[in-house]
Amino acid sequence: MTLEDAGNPVRLSVVMPVFDAARYLPAALDSVLGQSFADFEFRIHDDGSRDDSWAILTDYAARDARIRISRGPNQGLPATLNRMIKDASGELIARFDADDLCLPDRFERQVARFDRDPGLVVSGGAAQIIDADGYPISVKFLPRTHDDIDNLNLRGKTSFQHPAVMMRRDAVLAVGGYHPDFHGAEDHDLWLRLAEIGRLENLPDVLIRYRIHDSSISSTKRDLQRQLCLRACKAAWQRRGITDGRFEYQEWRMGDDAQSRLAFTIDYAWQAWSHGYRGSWRHYALKALRQAPSSKAAWKVLLVGALRRPKVRS
């Protein structure tokens, strides 16, 4: 089922896949609909949700004509995004996820950059990292220039927050969209291919609140993500004639073992402490101690955090 398009061209198409996101969906929708830049269509596809996501979407679509909703069986992110981008009417595509939050001037800032730079194909930005319950953990600032972004991507270090990017639709279509063979690293592969036909950038501004979840994945799936990212990098090295490529991928998802869960919990505590989020630091430091009462690393983050104050980046 797809609602009929209004028929008027728009500058921007916002594409958001949804899967079992009812808990966070209303806040995510409100953050898009409340943007200072209003000339957009909002395409949302429910990719086989089993919760109340579809009911929430139909309610919002009945109240705002910019929303275009569809649903179908789960086909995976690359296929879903490719179809949504193909059907989009905007010259620009804004990615977004159903559990994150857009800051009110996100679209205005990014559209202005595309207006000033015709060679720009992807614009991202900084993100405030929050957890499932909304605890702020850190602010992730990313490399800003094309060369810095592309060099890190070529080494397996993704330098975009996927739900914060805006892209030129014709550029995405020109490189073939998201490649289904890289499902799990489809965004990394896309950045590498887009860098070969245009410029990439990150704005210094915080554009979204990016939610991480207290959930883990199996070591097998983490290994697969690493392998797919390496394949994407090797393909780019071959296309560009790079013979001395270095792969420096870093794990970014919590594993399903106790050691990985503890390491990520302690890291979140340190990040929150270093950014001045005292409540979040305390929450994660105590959580680490509950996970491993005898852990020296857990005691360290609790004691250092209690006795010292960091120099917080403004």
C-alpha cells in the first residue's frame, strides 16, 4: 500500500525505513516534521514490522500531506533504500532512522551547503550519541574535508553517521545505489563509490541525536560485518589502483559475550565523563560494576570520574 503523491516537485526527499520502531517512532517523526526547512516529502517504508509502527504511521500520514507511507515484507536495508530513492521526487535525499532525532535546523543547514557547492554529493555532520533511554553519552565530531573522510573510509573507518547524511539523488543512482552484496556494510561501500564522482563533507554542526541500543550481536555477525567492510575497501583499492591499502576497521557494535558488554559499558562511562554528562557517567559506571564487581577498569572509571572533572569540548 502506498499513499498517492501530491504531484508537486520538492527539493528534498526524506527516506526512512521502519522496522519494529514503535517505541521511538513518534519522536522521530515529530523531529522531521518540525524542521525549519519545509520543502520536502517524507517517504517511510514499514519493512515488515510486528509492533504498532504501521498504526502510528497511518495516523501521522492522515495529518500531514508530506508523508508518503508504504509497507511490505522485510527485504533488508539495501533493497528497501534503493526502492525508496528510485521512487523519490526530490533532487536531494536525506537519510534518517526511526529511532533517532533530527535537530530543528538540520535540513536547512545541509540544503544550503548543496546550494553553494554543485560538486558536493554527500553532506553529513556531527551527532550527539544517546542510549536507548535517552541518556546522552557523547558528541561525535567527524572529519570535515573530502580527503580526510575518503582516506579514513578507504581504511575501513566509516566517517559518516548514516542517518545524518544528505545526498544528491542523481549521484546515488549514477553509482548504482546501495549494493545488496554488502548488506551490513552497504553504506561504507556507497561512500567509497560516491567519493569517486564527487565531493564528500561533514558539517561541524550537530545535526541529529543518534541512538545506540543496549543490544548485542553474535561474534559471527560481527566477523561478517568486518569481512564485508574489507571487501568494500578492497574493491575501492582495485578501482583506484591502490596497491598498499591498509585496513584499520574498529568494532562498533557490542558483542554477545560478557567481556564485550563490559568493555562497551566502561567505554560509554568514559565517553559520558569526558563530555561532561555526569548523570550518564554515573549510570554506566555503576552498571559496569554490577556487571563485574571485581573489575579494576570499572572501579577506575567510577573513582576517576568522581574525583576529576574533564575539560569539556564546547
